Amino acid sequence: MVEAQSITLSELAAETRIALVLERGAEVSSAPLSRGLLGASLRRLVQERVVLAEVDRLRLADQDRTELDKRHRALRDLFGTLARYDQFLSTLEMTDDEVEAVLARELRVERYLDSRLRLA
């Protein structure tokens, strides 16, 4: 639990799959998820939630919608067809809007960390 938000195993698995597809392509969308991979993904997700809590506390602006649309389109394009992407969503048991929310959260964290590194 991070900032009174629990992280379920199904949420962890879905977000791990999204990250895998973005990193390695659609062919790994149904690959088995090892304990080690899930553990690493859980650590990343907890760190991400901690950073987001700071972003929210500081009331920092959200990312540019164009940047989010580009990443979302890139994810969909990895599947080649809308039918394959829809099958991926079905496997994740997520809607397209929920996947977009995951991508938006990741972009907010990336943007915040980038700005912190530039200041350092």
C-alpha cells in the first residue's frame, strides 16, 4: 500500500505487461511473468507512486496531451491491428482509458524526475 492506495496482483501483472510490450514489442504480450519480473515491477510501481504523491503534493502541472497521445498511439501501433490491441486489453482486463491512465502516470513521473535531474 502506497499513500493509502493498494496495489493488486492483477494491477501489477497488467502494468508489467504494458511495460514489457512498450520495451520489447507485442510478441511478449502474453509471455509468462516470473516472480523476479513481478518483484522488480512492484518495486518500480511503488517508487512511481511515491514520486506521484510528491508531484501531487507540490501541485505540479500535468504533461502535454500530445506527448501522452503519442505514447498511447505507439503502444497501439505495436500490435499492428486494432483487433490485436483489443485482445491485449481483454487479456489485461482493462479498458483503453485505463491503459491511457497508466501511461499518463508514467509520463508524469518521468517528467518530474527529468526536471529534478536538470536542476541538479
